Amino acid sequence: MSCLINRFILSLSRSTGFVPYAGEGFALLLPSKWNPSKEIDFPGVVLRYEDNFDAVNNVAVISQPTDKGDITGYGSPDKFLESVQYLFGKQTFTGKTVSEGGFAPDRVSAASLLDVEEATDKKGKKYYKYELLVRSADGDEGGRHQLIAATVSGGKLWICKVQAGDKRWFKGAKKEALGAFNSFTVA
């Protein structure tokens, strides 16, 4: 494990409500009440934890081989987001609807981009960061907040995806989700 990750973990260990986690090549803070999950949502998942009360709240770290030198090799933040849209799920319903839950005709899901940011860490590594609200007609949780951070390091594309249900977001899950999301770093 690199010295950078060790120092990062030590500096974060003082945050209350979180437990530092150092994986192979990455580190982040995990909400202390979240537990490991064996579910593998996507290819390349190297870590997945979920809320012990509601599994809709979870974090996953994905590592996939890439030939890109850094995240800008994928193009603009918008272009990159298009390339990883599988992270938000895909509408499987096909048929006619008029206005199901306020969605466009023939749609029963929608993703709204709330924020996008290009960030650079202290070592000069560039990250693309996104906040989205993904809704579906199932009426569960009023949608899901999805926080995505992505970077490239050591021939790998690293993605951290944190998800929290909209209703729980406003009842405290926001702190847990943002804590994990903002702490994600890659060596």
C-alpha cells in the first residue's frame, strides 16, 4: 500500500461516524453502520458496502482496465458520463404510457444531472464527479441520489458510485453518502 494512502487513512480516522478503508490502490471512508455486501452490480466491483438498515443506500468501487493515461482520455465529463450510463440502470419496460408519474411518454424512468465537477487532488490527479437523481415509476424512495467519482491511475479506470434513496437522503443519509464520496481517493 502506498505511503499516500497510509497518510490519507490516518488523517481520516478522526472522522466520527466513518471507518477508514484502504483497498488495493484506493481509499475511502465507509459509514460505520454499513456492512460488506456480496452483491456484484457491475463488472470489476472490488468493494461494495450497504446500509445495514436499507440496502438501497450503498457504495461500490469499480476498477476496470483502460488504455487511457488519465480521465480526460475519455473526453469531456459529459462524454464520460454517457460511456458509463449503465451505472444508473436501464429502462427495461417497453410499451405505451401516457404520463406515468410525470415521465415523458413511453418512459417510466428518468435521470437528472444535478451537478458535475472536474476536480484535481493534491498530487495533480484529475477526477470527474457527478451528482444525479435517478427516478423510476416504482415509487420507491422518490428516486435515488447517485454520486459518481471517476479517475484513471495505473492503467485502470476507477469509479466510486455512492447511492442513497431520496427520502433517506433528507433524513441523514446525505451525510453518510457525501462522506464516502468526498473521501474517495486513488493512489
